[in-house]
Amino acid sequence: MQRPSGRQPDQLRKITLTRQYTKHAEGSVLVEFGDTKVLCTATIEEGVPRFMRGEGRGWVTAEYGMLPRSTGTRMGREAARGKQGGRTVEIQRLIGRSLRAAVNLEALGENTITIDCDVLQADGGTRTASITGAGVALSDALAVMKERGLLPDADVHPMPNMIAAVSVGIFDGEVVLDLDYPEDSAAEADMNIVMCEGGGLVEVQGTAEADPFTEAQFATMLSMAKKGISELHDLQKASLEG
Amino acid sequence: MQRPSGRQPDQLRKITLTRQYTKHAEGSVLVEFGDTKVLCTATIEEGVPRFMRGEGRGWVTAEYGMLPRSTGTRMGREAARGKQGGRTVEIQRLIGRSLRAAVNLEALGENTITIDCDVLQADGGTRTASITGAGVALSDALAVMKERGLLPDADVHPMPNMIAAVSVGIFDGEVVLDLDYPEDSAAEADMNIVMCEGGGLVEVQGTAEADPFTEAQFATMLSMAKKGISELHDLQKASLEG
Amino acid sequence: MQRPSGRQPDQLRKITLTRQYTKHAEGSVLVEFGDTKVLCTATIEEGVPRFMRGEGRGWVTAEYGMLPRSTGTRMGREAARGKQGGRTVEIQRLIGRSLRAAVNLEALGENTITIDCDVLQADGGTRTASITGAGVALSDALAVMKERGLLPDADVHPMPNMIAAVSVGIFDGEVVLDLDYPEDSAAEADMNIVMCEGGGLVEVQGTAEADPFTEAQFATMLSMAKKGISELHDLQKASLEG
Amino acid sequence: MQRPSGRQPDQLRKITLTRQYTKHAEGSVLVEFGDTKVLCTATIEEGVPRFMRGEGRGWVTAEYGMLPRSTGTRMGREAARGKQGGRTVEIQRLIGRSLRAAVNLEALGENTITIDCDVLQADGGTRTASITGAGVALSDALAVMKERGLLPDADVHPMPNMIAAVSVGIFDGEVVLDLDYPEDSAAEADMNIVMCEGGGLVEVQGTAEADPFTEAQFATMLSMAKKGISELHDLQKASLEG
Amino acid sequence: MQRPSGRQPDQLRKITLTRQYTKHAEGSVLVEFGDTKVLCTATIEEGVPRFMRGEGRGWVTAEYGMLPRSTGTRMGREAARGKQGGRTVEIQRLIGRSLRAAVNLEALGENTITIDCDVLQADGGTRTASITGAGVALSDALAVMKERGLLPDADVHPMPNMIAAVSVGIFDGEVVLDLDYPEDSAAEADMNIVMCEGGGLVEVQGTAEADPFTEAQFATMLSMAKKGISELHDLQKASLEG
Amino acid sequence: MQRPSGRQPDQLRKITLTRQYTKHAEGSVLVEFGDTKVLCTATIEEGVPRFMRGEGRGWVTAEYGMLPRSTGTRMGREAARGKQGGRTVEIQRLIGRSLRAAVNLEALGENTITIDCDVLQADGGTRTASITGAGVALSDALAVMKERGLLPDADVHPMPNMIAAVSVGIFDGEVVLDLDYPEDSAAEADMNIVMCEGGGLVEVQGTAEADPFTEAQFATMLSMAKKGISELHDLQKASLEG
């Protein structure tokens, strides 16, 4: 088997994390997984949603969108159609859940961080790129909160472990890492995996496209994802230290 | 560890499948997983969505809803609020994808089957009950199609393998099968697994609620789910033969 | 004239009222008028709508829905279409108005009871079945309120008279009671009547489908409805005592 | 009993019908029931709704709206709120049904007439004024259709009988005709009646506001409405001949 | 060049301002620019929008709508379509901005005046007629506020200068004033100008329809508009004194 | 007077036009007016809106959006709120109208070009930056159409003149060019001007924020805008030749 991009089966695309990409947000990261480019911004706001008020905990939530021509053919603008599609809703719920798993909500005080992931250019893997970039943007926003004295207890780290995500799938019968669009659209199975720095699993979402996959294939995918996420964690760390 | 219901860790709730529960639909199954009761109806309609026209293949799709007072406290009616919530959208997409994986769309001709899964009473696991009941309702509808001569090739079986789903999770530190509401709301991790009769994996959706889960836990959950789904497949078969 | 069902002109369908049909709601009644099956649940909530706050009175309201395949051909799901149709709005307003006419709102304190009427299977007369079943569900919920000490004055009965409804119409030139779907869809006139136990009229909604109807026909319809509702009141009473 | 306006119990308000009130519509009538002023326009359009195509029959439908400050306190504009309220939907369905009962849809050919009833000033009875004015606007539009040769058979009259509507109610214990706003808001019962010229009943919609009403009261209301509608029919005829 | 109406290039249509056209609103003006007829009502309400609370200033806002058959062919009702079109939104924002420029918001106290401009009949220039009529309705509402003691400081005039608007355009190569529909639909350029009584410019909105226009044309248009608005101010004054 | 940025009154911000900023669109330009950054993409699609079919002409339309955190405080995402705000609608209509004025629609054949202007970072003047960038993206897309043989007549240039836009305003009593956010939010008057390369006026939209402005001020603004737009046209040309 030959990947369309010529990559090794377990090889990530070129990953770039550009912090402070825009000037207004408390965290602003352009994440690139090859030709997939997502702008992740983090916004700090006082207060929490109604159902959490008075409990002393914070909240982290995410929204996701694609620019209409981030894709090969133009998609209708969701704002113009008057509603977010099912895929959008699914993805932003996944991003939000993943980030909350990485954060100690008690340590935030009654503040909300909203992560916006907007896809400028899509080439497969926008949700995993979003989570990986959002992790860094969130970390930057938490540093701003610390600086501004918004964290109730300076000794408790609000994000003990970094978080990242990658896709794995079965392409042309073989397990491959970090699918780009040509692979994604022809894959037999597709799995998105979110992991914390220590190796703990946060989300596993696998879908058979045509035929079901076996437990053995599943195990191979999981192990390859683990390797990829470990590399992403290193890149995140380098970016935050850079 | 003691499960609130007193069940063994790998024990399903009492499962009931009542076919022909209502009279109009081509397939109509009331599925009960303990106190969770979902009415699954299958509707045959001529034609397919616009993006598929002229390709000679059929389509299977699903919609999901909860009656406002199927739950402990009343939820606002989605029709009155003017939009389906994110959870509803996620679930109905999962049901639809799962069913399509079990069906040979080519064998349907240009016809659409819509499965409606409406929760009459909720007690945890409504999505897995929905898929399990929908599998049977779909099978009934396909038999109606065969009778009516709507299948283009009488020799090709449109649903080669039955499909079922179950949840597994980590409750009080231990892996348990088929979580009911008291377990679900306190679980540390929750996974929904959809499998075909032969044991192939169709969907795996695992989420860590608080702390990440390990690969070992993951493997235990997968294996317990496999056992549970095998029992569900037996019950489906018995129901269809009954 | 022969009714399609073989019933006498002034004969109701078989009526069944099953209380405690689901477990969460404070009142939960499955009402069956022949093949028409409606699940009526009553939910008690603290507080009243904004326009009534501080007046010390309670509120009773209703919502109505049909499962997509409760009918012979599938109807689009209102939640998916993003709005309730005109017929739905009309019916739920009628149910709510009728129930409020039977209840002493002052006796409720500032609490709201919401009645959800969801049609599981339709065969004509869903609105009259809904009102009849809702009367019983409401009565059960009021008993729960009494038990929980939510009624401000234990000596004032919040629902002095039971309420029920029935349809009458002109089918094949003759006045008939409690029309089923085959009659309803071919009727020359259709009237829904809501009455209190003592015989007082609460709502009268008559519509000529093709030709106008005469005052004499109108009088016959009214008198036949009165007889039918009296039987429904007996069945409601028996159910509540059972 | 003294009516707030000093009218006799069976006395209509001053009724005015002004034809050709605006210049674009095929029928355009300003109808005034005292201070209630409604502009009724009729629009002829080729074609019928999808569900009727190819049957050779026409369609008549109605829409209703109130200008935001047609009332004592401003109501939110429905276009700005993004949806028509339940009362609006109920009223426009009533107007449409009533007009269709007066028209021979076969005689229209596959054309649609839309009646818009827009309330410029409200003082009670806007729905009965709307139906009464719409009857005249519809008649004017049908004359235009005849002139333009749009009616398939010149010998079949498309609107054999004129149609009108009036309200009756119980105010201060007594039955009164054509309630204005001060009466309407204090009435014990309220009934809207639509009749054809020959005296046939088209719609009867009675509602008890506080206590139920008796059959005897009902009969008195019906008879008083009959007298009022007969006067309205005379005024409509005079207007059309004027 | 000959204008379709036979008017001189710098001649307004016949302008009429009828105050107290309806009885409920605090200001109610029917404004007619030839066959264009707009009902402008002003409503006084306590309080201001959330973003202004506690600042002691008032607010003026406008809403605009067209009756469905105010035009040559029927337009869909915006309330039924569930949203206001882009043109509607643009126009009501223009009206609101213009009126606020004429009013001293500090002098209003924390009160809101809402101007509704509803087009009964359209023949070009509905937005300029709306602003001109709204100026008078607003002036009437302010007089009511003064009478009712709602203005915090009786010595500060809340509307120092009257406001009016007119269109100018290039029709058949020549600059013309106050375009009616036949001119408007064939104009090469179209400009709406809003001015205060003293001659100050409040809004200038010019659009080239086909070819761009020159600065010289622009200057001619501006000067002709100035003349027209000065006549409108005289008519407004006469109306308010009448 | 000192501008907050230290610029001369008639000095533009630093303008950058980056073509081929993303890879999928037929035209893709990142335009920067200082810190204002807008991504303008042009999409070619076969066919025209229904109301234009069969006329042989093409269509150009625009949509506008701001990323939620392109601004100092986060704005709610329009897709999530389910509707585009009034400001968005106004701006995208302005962009579309302006571009159509620069294009020969006959020369496009029955094709549609959609320009998406998405604001990545806002600092005042997003609509004028959008038009200026969109002009270049449109030009690139037209070149693609030519290459692909989609233009019906190769000898007719579909965009005879480039188009650009700039804002002018009165800040601290003085006329200034190309307002940034600190100026815009404090300006006494604000005007957006769109011009074709030859100097023809396409759109003039001037608004007095507090006090009306005089004709003399108006003339100064117009002349300063003309100078700025001429510089923008030079930059556009250089970019297209680069």
C-alpha cells in the first residue's frame, strides 16, 4: 500500500502550532495538520451557565465552524441557513467534552472559557486538529487568568495534563495515522482518539464505513494513535515553551 | 461493588422486544431494556434523498425523540422550542449510521426506510435500546418490501447480519454492562458499542466522564460488550422467529 | 346507513383508561378510543408564567404531538422541521383551555401543571381522547399535590368537576357519535364538544366540511354528544376509583 | 344590564365596507365593525399548492396579521419574533376554512386566491370582521377572474352564497351580539359563528371563559347570531351593488 | 425628458400627513407620497434595552413592514416565512438611526419610543415617506410624554429639529426628485437623503444601479434633495400646527 | 488634532493583499487594512438564482461574517444564534451590490460567483477592506473562468474596471481617511465610499453619529475618499500583476 501523500503508515502530517495568531483573544492558535488549518481562539468570560451557578466551579465549552469555502466545493454558510448542521454540533460537543476532561473545573472559579475552532482550510482531520490546537489556546488563556488573578487558588493547576487528538483509520486494508482528505474519503474505518498527556483515554470514536472492523484492527489503531498523540504532546509542549 | 439494581457486572437488564406494537408502520417494535422503553417504527417510502438520485441505491435514516415526560423531570418539547438539541442530533446520526452499516443499500432499490425511535420512558441506555429495537423493526420492514415486490433482486438479502448495541461503563471502579440511569449518571466512563451478528465492530463511542480510562479498562469493556451484544442478537432472532 | 365499524349511531368506541402507564410523571394515563391511543402525562412544576407571577393563582397548560408514524403515512417530525404545525397549535390550545375551565386555578397556589398529550396511534378523535385522558391524568397529579402539601388550602377542591370531550359529526347524512378515521375523513360536518360533569358546555367547535349544516342538525349533534360525554364521565370515575 | 357602548343586546356596531381601498389587489376591502378596522385584500395567483396539482380544482387560503400598535399596548411584531403566534394561526385557519366553504373550488380552475386580513385597529371581533370583509374582497376578485377569462366554465358561479360572521357572548349574565373590546375582555362566554347567506352554519366556535354555559344559553346565542349575520349579508350585498 | 407622472424634475408628489389616523398609539400618522401610503405609529414604553440601563438616557427604535399585497404582486408575509428580509432590516435600521439623530436621547429619561412604519400601499419611496411620517408621529408622542410628565426636564426640548427624507435619482439621464415606482425601477442611480430642519445631513445613501455616477451628478442630486426636504419640513410643520 | 495612530488625516493604514491565501477557492485573498484582516474567497458555481434563469446573464453575490473572537469581546456565533444580525445583512448586501456594479453580468453566462468575506481580526473598516479584497478575489476567479472556457464571449471583459472602497469620517472635528477602531467608535460622522477605477461613484453611505454634518464637510470627505481609493486601486493592480 502507498499512501496518497507518500507518508509512512504511522507518520503524522507536518504539524504547526502558531500562537498569538490574532490579537484580541486570550489564547489564539493557528494549528496546521498539513493543509488542514484551524484557528482556535480562547475567550475568558465571567460567570457560568445558569445550571451551574453558585457551585463555585468554572466551565469550558467549544464552538466549531467551517468557512464556507474552506472545502473543495462551497458549503452553505450555517449562519445564513439559520442552523448548525448535525456534523457541526457533533464536533463541537466532542471538542468541549475533551477539553473539560483535561481541565480541573473547580480551579477555574465561576468563569467560562469558550474555545472557537474555525476551519480556514480543510483537508481531513479538522476535529483532531481543533482539539490539539485548542489545548494550546486553552493553556494560554489559563496563563492569562493566572496573571489577572482570576484563579481562586494559585497553587492548584487548572490543567494538569495537556490534551491532543489524532485520527487513525483503515485505508486500502491497512491501518494509517492522521488521515488526510483523500484517505478519509476512501477509508474503510475511521477513528478519532483523544488522549491526555499521561496516556489516559478521553474519547474513542470509531466508525466502520463499509464493513465492520475486527477487534484486532481496533487494537492496532489504538496503539498507532497512542504513538501519534505522544508526538503531538511533544509539539504542544515545544510550542508553549517557545 | 454492588450494582444499584443488584445485577451481576456482566448482566443485561430484562430485555423485551414487542413487534407490531402499533398498527400503521411497516415495522413497529417496542423495545424495553428494563425500565427504558422505546417505540421503534420503520416507514418505507419511495425515492431517495436528492444527493443519491439515479444511483439505484436505497437509503436508511433515523430520527430520535424523547417524550417530554419520559424522564424524571420534564424536558421542553423540541418541536415547541423549534429545534432539536445537540444530544438528539448526535443520537439519531449514530442510529442511522449503525443501521446503514447492517444493510446492503444496493439491494433496496431507490427506496428510503426511516426509523423513528421515540422514547416513552427513559432509564439509561436509550440509544442502545433504540438501535437494538430498530434492527428488528427494520427487518420487519424489509420483509414487507419483499412481499410487496419492492426489492429489485429477490435473491440478494438486504440485511445480511442483524445489528444490536449495548453500553458498558466504569461504575464505582468496576466495568459493568448495560448501565441503567443511576449507574449512568455516576459512571466514570461510558461506552456505547454497536456490533453486527458476526462480531464485527460498527461503532465504538467511549467517553471518560471524570478521569481518563486506561487501555486495559478499555479492553475489558469491549469484551463485556461483546458478550452482551451476543445475547441481544439471540433475543432479536427469537423475536423475529416468534 | 351503516357505520364502517358497525357501531350504532350513538355508540362510543371501546374506551380504555390505563393509569400509571409510565413511571416518572405525576399523572400518566394511556387513553384509548378504539385504535386511537394517546399517552397523557401531567407534570407539576413550581412557579407560573411571568404574566401571572405574584397573583397567587396557578396555571394549567397542554402540549400535543403525534409520533411521526402514528398515522397511515409518515408525517415529518415537527422537531426536525423546526416548528409546530397550525393543527398542533390549535389542538394544544383547545386542550389547555378546556382543562383550565375544569380547574380552580386559585386552589393550585403558584404552581403549573403541564399536560403532554402524545399520540402513539391515530384513528380519528385524537383531540377528544386527549382531553378525556388528560382529565384523569390531571386528577392524579392534583392528588399528588395534595399529598405533598402543595395546595394552599386543603379544604378547597382544585378540580370540582371532571371534564371530557367527544366528537360528533354528520356521516352519510346521519348524525354519529365518536367518529373514527374512516368516518372523520368522509364526514360532512365535524364537531368537537367539551363538557363538565354537571353538563355545562366548555367548548363547542363545529365545522362544515362541504355544505353548511342546519340548526336542527346542530341540535341533534349536541344532544348526542351530551349522551356520549356522560358515558365518558362514568368511565373516568370508574378508572379513578379502580 | 347596560352595554358599555349603550347598544341594544342584539344590535351590531356601525358596519362599513369600503371597496377598492388600495389599488394593487384584485379585491381590497376595508371593513369596519365600529372601531375595529381590517384591511382585506384578495390576490389571484396561478397554480395551486403541490398536494392539489393536477386535480383541476382551485384553492382559497387566508393569512391574518395585526399591526403592532393596532391594540392598546404594542404587541411584538411577528415577523421580528420569527414566528406567528398560536392565536394568529388559529384565526387564519378559521378564515380560510370559512371562505372555502362558500366557494366552489371546482369552478376556480387551478388558481389560488389568497386573502390577507390585516388589522389596522382592533376593538374586539377582528376575526368576524375579517371573514365579513374577506367575503366581499373574494367576490371582487372572482369578478376579476371572470373578466380575465380565468374561470374554466363561465356558467358556473364560483361563489354561490355570500358568507359572513359575527360574535355573540354572555356579558354580565346576558346574551349580546357583536362584542366590542370592553365586552369581549369581560365576557363569560364567547362564540364566533360563520354562516352562509341561506342560513347554513359553516363554523360554530364557542368557549366558556369562566363557568360553563348551558344549552339554553347556547340556543339564544345561536339565534341572535343568525339575526346579526342576516344584517351583515344585506350590507355586503349593498356594498357589492353600490 | 418627460417624467411618467408629468411632474417637473424637482417636483414632489402630492404629500399628505394625516395625524391620529388610528386611536391607540401615542402618535399615529398616515403619510402619503402620491400613491405610497405608510402608517407610522409611535409607542411609548417604560425602560430601555438592556445595554443602556442605568445610564439615564432614552431610546428610539423603528420597525418596518409591508402588507403582503401593498405591492403589484403579492409578497410572502414575513411573519409566515419566519424572518424579516434583508431589505426590511436595512430600512428599519435606517429609519431608527435617522430618528435618533433628531432626538436628544438624554431628554427622554429611561423610556423607549418604538416607531412602526407599515406600508399599506407602495409606489416607490416607502423609506423616505416612512421617515417623514415618523418624524411627525414621534413629535406627537413626545408631546404626550410631556403631558404625562415623563420627560425628566421640562425645559429641555427632546426633538430640537424636525427630520424628513426624500429620494433623488437619475432617470433617463436626468436628476429627478421623489421617484415613484415607474421611475425607481428604471433609475440609473438612486439616493435617499435624510436631513434635519436646519439643513444638516443625517444620512446619505446613494447607489449606482448600472453605471457609476459622477461627482457632478452627485452634487446636483444633493442640492435637489435639499430643496425637496425643505418643502417636506414645511408640510410637517403645518400638519403639527393644524 | 492627532490621530490615535499618528497617521496624517489623509493617510491610509498599511494595506496588504495576499492572493492564493487558501487553496480550494477560485479566488482567495487575505486583505489587511492595518490590523483589520479579512479573508475573501470567490467561488464559481454553475447556474443562477431562480428569478434570473433563462436570461443568459450571470450573478455575483456576497456573504459576510465575523469570527466570534475577531473582536475585542466575543460576539455570539451567528450560526449558533440561528440568524444573521442586521449589521451582517446590511454589509453583505453592500458588498454584493458593489461588486455587481463592477461586473458585466452579461459576460458571465449563466454562472454565479459567490464572494465570502470572513473577518479574522477586526479593527475598523471591515466592510471597505472586504470590498477591496473581494475585487481582487473576483478578478482571480474571472481569470479561472476564462481559462476553463466558461465565459461565453472571450472578447468581452467581464470586469472592465476594478473596484475598491474606503471609509472617511469626522474625528475630533476633522475629516480623516480610513478610520481604525479607536477613531470609528468616537467619530462624529462616518462614510463608506465605493468607487470604480475610473473615478465613478458606486455607493455612498454617510451617517451622522451625533450632530448632522454640513455639505462642505461632505464635499471634503468625498474628495479625501477619492484620493484614498485611487491608492487602493494602484495596490490592487500591483497585487494582480505581482
